[in-house]
Amino acid sequence: MHHALIVDEPSTYRTTLCDQLAAELDTPRVLETDGVGEAFMLVREHRPALVLVDAEHFGNPGIDFVRRVSATFPAVHVLVLAATDGTPAPVRALRAGAHGFVAKQRGLPEVLQAVRGVLSGYLMFPMHTLEAARRLGQGQDAGLSRLSNREVTILQYLARGHSNKAIAAELLISSKTVSTHKANIMAKLNVGSLVEMVDYARRHQMVW
């Protein structure tokens, strides 16, 4: 029997994923939580075979959770979820010690396929991840490695032409918060305008 833990905000997606995961793993119960602190305690208590965590939702604490679980409980398989698979989210997951990464936009069947892969001993990452990790290791694209997952998400929205107001409504944050993230992104990427930000995102294949 496989025990699994889902670390994500309460939603219809999480409920559906929980039900399908229970059926996939033939387990009567899948643990759930919406806090990384409680998640680590659950991992320590139950030692699940699999942890799925939406690191994008939790930001840097989510990546720190992945790193901590991977270092403390190496037998636990960690699969990171995010809204999209644009760089550097999967690279950050790989470098933190995760066994796989899958974008929610790909659909639940692909999430379950990734679950089967990591539980079978495979690393499950988008094809571009290893090349991006290699570039980062050589000192290229250092700006990307400094962006949080939330900053990456906002950069992708901006690159697709969304306004601050539209992004705020989509992410349930204030326009002022979006503006703050935008300023931080520009500083980390060393760009001086929105046009340069968009060009940067397109050159690094962060939008499609």
C-alpha cells in the first residue's frame, strides 16, 4: 500500500486529485494539508511514499520544504506541481532534490503518469529542464535562478500582455503587490523596461 500526501490549497483540483490518487495507489486515504509546516510534521509521522506539493502556491517556503524533505527523508518521493512548466520552476524543483515536476495545466492524467514514474524510480521532468539546469550551473541565466515561483508566474502573465489589474484579479492579490513583484523582477533580471522583460521571457521560452 502506498501512502501519499498532497500539499496544496483547498480546491476542487485538490479534491479530484486526492480521489484519483487514492484509486491509482489503491490506498484508503490520501493525506492533505494546505501548510508546509504541517506537511513536514505529517511526513515525519507517516513517512508517505509520495508527496505532491504545489511549490508555486507556497513560493520559496515550498521549495525549502522540498529541499528539507529530500535531505531528511530520502526514501520519500517528492513530485512538485505548479501552474505551468516554464523555466525556472522545474529547475528549482530539480535543484531542491525533487524527483519530478509536472504542470497542472497538463491535466490530471499527466500528473498520475508522473506519479507512476517517480514511484518506479524515474526522474520525471520536462525535457528542457536538464539543459536549463546545466546553463544555470555554468553561470548563465543567473537572473532566472533568483526569481521566486510567484515572480515567474507574474513575468509570464506580463509577457502575455496582461495588465497589473488583470494579473491581480487572476492571482487574488492587489495591484500594488503586482507592481512590487514587477519591480523586483526587473531588478533581478537587470532589465529597465517592460519591453525588455517581455523580450527576456520570450528568449528564455517562458511563454508560448
